[in-house]
Amino acid sequence: MFEASLAQSAILKKVLDAIKDLLNEANFECTDDGIKVQAMDNSHVSLVSLELRSDGFEKYRCDRNLSMGVNLASMAKIMRCSSNSDKVTIKAQDDNPDKVSFIFESSNQERISDYEMKLMDIDADQLGIPDTEYSCVVKMPSAEFARICKDLNQFGESLVISCSKEGIKFSTSGDLGSANVKLAQTTDADKDDAVTIEMRSPVTLTFACRYLNHFTKATPLSSQVQLSMSDEIPLLVEYRIGDMGCIKYYLAPKIDD
Amino acid sequence: MSQKKLSSFFKTI
């Protein structure tokens, strides 16, 4: 038996919006600790790692570890049938379920709807991600990061990110011309609009802009985003999901041949 | 420049 309830479906909708364009399908691994998803996009260039801890749910019960293979477009269709303020319960009866139910309850309890979704067998590679001490860790407003990725995507396919003590610079160029956005570190680190940089050594890396734009679909989840970078290893882009977990995106860099 | 795959950095488990 698996059952997990959230007071408001809005969080789950935002989580799904943050991954459904990058991934077609994914295994939801459910344990007593919570729900985890790790999946690569089709081209194996980026990876999504999602964690929702059990203590962040209003109610959570997982008698035995189970893996639910989910078609994310199907789940997104079902989630769109809920109102943001609905309570949502995810329920699977068996230890090895072939279907999962979503129950939406309106705040006044006057409307209850349930949707059953077929699960699928997904045979996917799992990657071991080593703990890394990154050369630069930048925290910045998530809306600013989204704006930069969107604006610069018009100029070129590749985005160069350079980070130093002075700040972080995003650059691109293409047929139209070139573009640079520099952000300086702010003095007040506690505010939502703060830009903070922890640096061991300066870093310059090149990434496909298209994937960064996909990652910014997580912007509604968190006012801040954290970028962790070291030379010649994948970028880590991390959004917190309130106090209940986080969504991490890894993106392999482009490297000179 | 060439786009690397994640398997160049993270090992399959």
C-alpha cells in the first residue's frame, strides 16, 4: 500500500511542469523516506533528479518500496484536472502496482474526483552522481536566471557562463550578433533578489542554451536558483521545493575537441 | 565544440 497526500495540488503541478518537457517517462521510486525520480532526457545530455521527502507530505504511507513507471504527459493531463487549492492524494494498492490513482478534493470537500493512470515498465540506466566540491556556487533569483536564458537563446545555441569573484557573466553569439549579461554579487545575501558567489577558483563553461531553458520551467517552485560549476564537469542547477525537497538538473558541458 | 553525454562523467550503476 502506498498513499501520499499534499494539502495543495499546486506544488505537484509545478513539479510536473518542471520535468515534463525534458522527460517523456520516469520511474517514481517510493520508499519510507519519500519519492525520488532520476531520469535522463532522450539524448542523455541532461539529467533530472527530484526528491520529495515524506515529512513534507500531509500524509505519507509506504509499506514496501515500490517503483512506479510514469508517462509524464499522462500524469500532466491528470494533474491539469485538479484545481490548485485541491488536496491531492496519490494511491497505489499493490506492492507491484500496474496502476496508480490520483484523488482531488476541493477545499470545501464538496467535489471529489479520482483518476486512475496505467503505469508502465521503464528500463532506464541509473547514474551514480559523485559528491563534488564545486569551484563556483552561485545563488541568484530564479526569475533573473530564466530571463537571461530566454533572452540569450535568441542569439545563439551555446551559452558561455563565466564566474569569478566579481560576478557571473552569461555570453552568447550567433548570426544576429552577440550578447552579454553580467551580474555582480549583491551585498545583502538574505533577500530573494540576492546574487551570492562562493568561489574556490574561477570557471568558464559552455552549455547548450536549449537545455538551460528547459530547466527554467522550475522557476515557479522557488525564488532562488543555485548554479554549481567546476571545469569540464556537468553543471548542477538546483531549485528548492519549499521545505520538502528539491529538483536538481545536471547538464553536460560542451568541450573543445 | 562538441556536446558531451552525461555518461562521460557519471558512471551507470
